[in-house]
Amino acid sequence: MLRCIAILLLMSTPAKACELALLLAVDVSGSVDKDEYRVQMDGLALALRDGIVADALVDQDAQVSLVQWTGSSRQRQTVPWTQIKGYGDVLSLADTIQNDLRIWRNYSTAIGEALAISRNAFAPVSDCVRKVIDVSGDGVSNEGIEPATQRSALNAADITVNAMAIETDQTDLTAYFFENVITGPGAFVATANGFADYPEQIKRKLQRETSRQVTLLPTP
């Protein structure tokens, strides 16, 4: 009898809602060599295994995916949406990302198209409370649609875009991403001073964007 009651209670418990859908958009353009690509994938895997990040993903029943992007018409979702229900899911996802083979090299930088395909990729997880694109890159957009033209569609879909600027020259990529790429409430740009600094900065960035968002109520 007690066993039957326990089963009924479990069956009546509502499924935990997805609070966060996070899409990692990784630059694989021609300016990124094979060692720098490896730094990005290893850095992302290490960041996902970080205790703070892993706790946040599990706690929010998150969905996580990855897109590789480069020049016009060359963007692809290479890691499908993965539901995070426990720490084993986080570790499995980290391994998958770490072993994700690069599918393009030697092409241009089409950030606008990367944002467009990333926006469309959220269709299967549209019920998640918060939707975030984490786009990393080491250069300005030089092909395809301008990234700023995607802001209205992203805002209409309630998608926030945060950026990781990997600074490798005097372009001031951080300012470019701030002015042209990020959008949504609380959107921000993180900066890595070269690819060697990427693993530490992407860990900090994921810690920040996976944390639960606190809405401050107005003072009476």
C-alpha cells in the first residue's frame, strides 16, 4: 500500500521546467588555427566541468547546444540540444564538446548569419524560461548580413546574446561586439586577451550567464 502511494506521489509531481537554454556559438573561421580551435573546445569542456557552472546547469534543468560558425552559409549545429538533469549529463556533454570535430576552416567571418541560425535553433527548446546565445570570436564580421540587423528578431524571440571577444590585434573587438552583437536584458561582453586567456575567461563567462537571474522588485 505504501509503495503504491509513493508511486502515485511521484507520478503526480510535475516535471521540472527548463529554466535555461544555452547555445554555445564557436568561431571556426580562417583566423582560428587548429591549435586555437582546440583551445576553444578544451576550454569550453573545462568550463562546463567547473562546479559552479555544473551546479547551475543541473539546478535549472538546462538545455545546452553548440554551433560551429564561419563564413556565409557555413554554420551548423554540431552538438544537439542536451538536457542536463544530473552531473553525469554535464560530464557527458563536456566530453562531447571536447571531441567535436571541426567541420570548416579557411573561411570568412559571418557573425550575422551565425546569430540567425542560432536563433532558429531554439525552436525545440522554446519552452525554456531563459534563452541565451554565447557567441565567441576573434574578429569582426566581414561577410554576409550585419549582426546588428538580427537584434529585432532576437529580441522578439526573447533571446539574449552575450559575447566573448578574443582580442588578438588592435581592432578593439570588445567594443565592436558591444555595439553590434550583444542584445537583451543584462547582455554583456567578456574579453580574453588572446587565446591563451580564453579558458579562464570562458569559465568566468559561463559562471555569470548560467547563474539564476534575479529580478529586483520596485520599492513601494
